[in-house]
Amino acid sequence: MQAEEHQYPISVVEQETGISKELLRMWERRYEFPVPARDASGNRLYSREQIERLQNINKLLAAGYRPGFVVGASEDKLQRLLQEIPSSNEGPASNVASDEVDSLWQCLQDLDFHRSSQLLRQYLANLGVQAFILRIAAPLQQQLAQAELSESLADFVQAVAHEQLLESLAWARAMLPPAAAGSLQILLANLPGEGRELELQMTRTLLLGSGAEVLYLGSEPAPAAVLACLQQCTVPVLQLAVSAASINAKNQQVLQKLRAGMPATTSLWLSGSGAEELDPDAEGMPRFRRLRDLLEAVQSWQKPLRDS
């Protein structure tokens, strides 16, 4: 006779996953996972399988995905997303970057905003624009997103950190020389309702740092303005920054409108955590979930131009 699977109370699940009891209950109501069993007294009991799935969900949240995108996802989708998370073992430089982000995080926890601003300027000067974004700005933004989810940082601390990162990206753009004549020109835009200015500005700055010429109409430009720019300017690439939170029927229609109205000579690129989910059946559309992958695509595009 096979033994009944062991069940764990919510306090054990909270300890093993780092997900609070309140959040577990909210996910149960909102996303219908995890749905626990109950003991004779009505207390929640969770299986080992549920705990392991919660641990995987936590990894994806730390990588920047939103709860609505991953908590109720199928197991196949979770496993695919987990495989796409970059390995933390990227050589000695990753340890240095981790120490730097830890120092910034400690400043925020200590409310030492003067020091955090100083460190951001120092890291930017020492690392250069590309490494600063990939090793400092992006990981710090992911930690801020996780802290917002767990409510482990006060709202005003989140706001200060957000603005300091935006300021550091503005400093980074000021350091960069103008794009050379004949550089790849990209119209960068995002979808209505994104509300993710920091991620958009990181993408913008990284593209500029790669030598591309970036046309920028502001955050969440009207689709009509995007199409007017494409139709009146010769722009080889329209890049849409797409978060997982923006995947909805309305934005699917926006994408279809853009595809139908853009010139045949313009390529459409999708980047961000929702790049693979927006119009997934469309073929031949470049999609980049990671900033590193986007950067490599820009460099590959521009290499023939530099060599000619």
C-alpha cells in the first residue's frame, strides 16, 4: 500500500519559498494556485510538488516576470521560461557586479540616498554604458520589482531608487557620442498601458550605446504617431518593448494595426518579457527576451555597415 503524500502547513511553505502567507492566499484567490488541501480543522496543507512549483515561480519573479504571467501558467510554460533565465555563473565579473548591486541595495535600505547616487555615478564611470546597464541597472531594477511584490521596501524608497536609476541612464546617454552616419536607425516604442518607463529607458540607452540611432517618441506613443513616423521617415527597424503585463486583446489589436500600416521595408522587432507571447503565431518576427540578445542583434546588423 503506497504511503499518502506528506502535506505541509502554510508556515513551512512560507519558510521554504520566501512567499508570505498573505501572498499565497491572494494567489489562491486571484490565480487559483496554489489550491491547498485542508485538514480536519480547515487549515491549509500543501504538497511537495506545489512547494517546488512555488520555488520555480519565485525564480521567475526574481528574473523580472510579473505574477499574473507566471503564477497561473502551465507547467510546460514554466519550464520553458526557467530554461531561458540566464545562468548566474558568468565568470568573475558576475561576482563583482553582485557586490556592487548589494552595496546599492544596502544604501536604499539604510535610506542613504546620497551614497546610492554617488555609487551609481561611480559604477557608470568605471564600467561604461553597456556593462553598467547589464550588470548594475537591470539587476537592480529586478530587485526593486521583487521588493515591490513583497512590499519589503517603502513606497518612497522605491520612488527614489526609480528616479535615481532614470537619472543615471540620462547621465549615460550624455556620455555617448552621436551615432555615426549610416548607423542602424531604430524607432523605439512601447504599447499602451505598459507603465514601465525605467525598462524602456534602459533599452533606449543600451541601443544608443551600441551605436544605433534611436528615434524616441516618448513612453506609450499613440499608434497613429508611430505609423506616421514610419511612413514619413526611412526607418529600418520598429522595436516594440513588450512586458508580460501588456499581453492582452487590446494590444494584440494594436500590434496588428502597426503591422498592417508600417512600410514593407521596415522590420518589426519585439523585446522584453512578453516578446514571445504577443502574437506568438507570427512567423519571421525577431523576438528578444533579454537585453543581451537584443544588443547582439543590433551589433550583427551593423557589422556589414562597418565592414563596407
